[in-house]
Amino acid sequence: METTDARIKIAIQKSGRLTEHSLELLQQCGLKYSRGRDQLIGFGENMPVDFLLVRDDDIPGLVREDVCDLGIVGMNVLEEKRLEFRAAGQDAPFRLIQELDFGHCLLSFAYPENGAIQSLDDIDGQRIATSYPWIVKDFLKRRNVNAEVVEFSGAVEIAPNLGRAELICDLVSTGSTLAANKLTQGETLLESSAALIQTPVEIPASKSEWVNRLLQRISGVQQVRESKYIMMHAPRSALPKISALLPGAEAPTVLPLEGCDDKVAVHVVCRETVFWETLEQLKEAGASSLLVVPVEKMLA
Ligand code: PRP
Ligand code: ZN
């Protein structure tokens, strides 16, 4: 029987912009799970992998303390915690494995519409409401700006209306929160997306095989989302030009075509998005019978 020690624990956001995408990523890695009665733990049924649904701000700490082996969390939270841990004398508190292709947002200043403050030049001596005090203070220090940081754990956007601050610094994704609160987006401090982190402690042998397998699958899922398999016919003489046009491609497979000496079939995996413009350019270069098909799985 498997001991619980041999099970991998992944921390993911309980409810928020990363939750659905994080679960989808684990499913695409082949994980089938059932949720516990309290809904805060998902038990893997076909892999020794469980996940914990927690507040995103708690994820870096859970991974740093090796309570969880892996975590999926926004770079915004990671950077905030990195600065906080560093101030406490704790460096390299978790290993950044890779950034992920979801959860894109910006950490930006925002000012009340038509107010006196419309740029960083106006904020000396003003109060900034934010849930990211470490990032904001670090930014102000580097810019040599003297402003007061007022920490809010949520609903930052209402601080100016409450008279608690003159401006805010918060995450912006669609921009609808700012618009609804009559705030104008200003300078951006940080561009963020989700990221995968790993405990700084060495993974025990009992878990390492599955951790490695999972990391490889996650990386495979990421690559596959953009990747396409392209097939076409082309004059042999056009091959150099065609190769140069293919985005993020490895060496193409060139196959003879029955009954044609001057034409070949070209098959290639492109690891970047293939746009219509690229296909049109390939056609201009002499390619015909172009076919672009999605790649389902990839193992480098
Ligand atoms: C952020 C931010 C805003 C909202 C902006 O909160 O605090 O409320 O998202 O998104 P929008 O531009 O699409 O309107 P988030 O959902 O990340 O919650 P959290 O910071 O409490 O984890
Ligand atoms: Zn949060």
C-alpha cells in the first residue's frame, strides 16, 4: 500500500482567476480526481497526486515550507512574497519552474478620473491603497518617490471613495473593475501570469519519479497549446525559403511525392502560433495543399 508521504501535493487557488485554468492544466496532464467532502482537497485517482485549494496569497508559503511540493500561483503574488521573505532574511524561498500561459494581468497604478493626480509625477506625499505593499514600496524607493502605502486586503478600488487614499495600485485584467469605479489606469509596475513553483527542499525518492513526470507533462501541455503540425507540397527549389517562413519549427521532414521529381511533401511541427499571413506567404513561396492540424500530445 502507498503511504501518504509518497503522494504529491499541489497548491492551487481556491477561487479566482487561476482556479479553472489550474484544474484544466492538471486534467490535461492526465489527472483524474475526486473532491473531498470539504471540497478543499482533490484526490488523484490515477496518479499519486492530490491538490489543495487555498488562498492564492498562501501558496508561496505552503510551497516554501514544503507543505506542498508544487504550487500554481500568479507572478504578482510570487514577487510580493519574494520581497517579503527577503526582508525577513529568507532568500530563494521556492523554485520557479516555469511561467504558464494563463492568468495574464498587470499590476498598475490607477487614479480617480478627472482628479488632481494623473501620473507618478503628482504622487509625492499622497496615499496609495494596495494589496501589494512590498512591490509598491520597492518601486517607490527605486523611483525616489515619497508616498504613503496603505495596505488593503481586498476591495482596493473603493479606497479613494472612502477617503482612505488618493490613488490605488492593483491588478488589472479586463479593466472593468477600474471602469466601474471611475479610475484611470496609470503606470504598470509588473506584468504577470500564472507560474509553477516547486519546494526548495529536495523531492524525496519516493515522489521524484511522479514529480518529474508531472513537470514534463505540464511542459508538454504548454508547448502543445501553441504547436501545430503543418503539411504541404512544395517545389524542391523552394525548400530554403519555406523553412525560413515556418515559425518556431524544427528541421522539416521532406518526403518524395509519387510521380513528381521536382515536388516534395514537407511535414513539420511549429511550436509557435501559425497565422493566416504565414500560410499566405508559404503559398506565395510555392507551397500548395497546405494543411495545419492541432497537436494533441508532445513529449520532447
Ligand atoms: C483583481 C483586482 C480587481 C480585479 C481586476 O482581484 O483586485 O478586483 O482583479 O480585474 P478586471 O480588470 O478584470 O476587472 P483578483 O480577482 O485577482 O482577486 P485577489 O487579488 O483577491 O486574489
Ligand atoms: Zn489574492
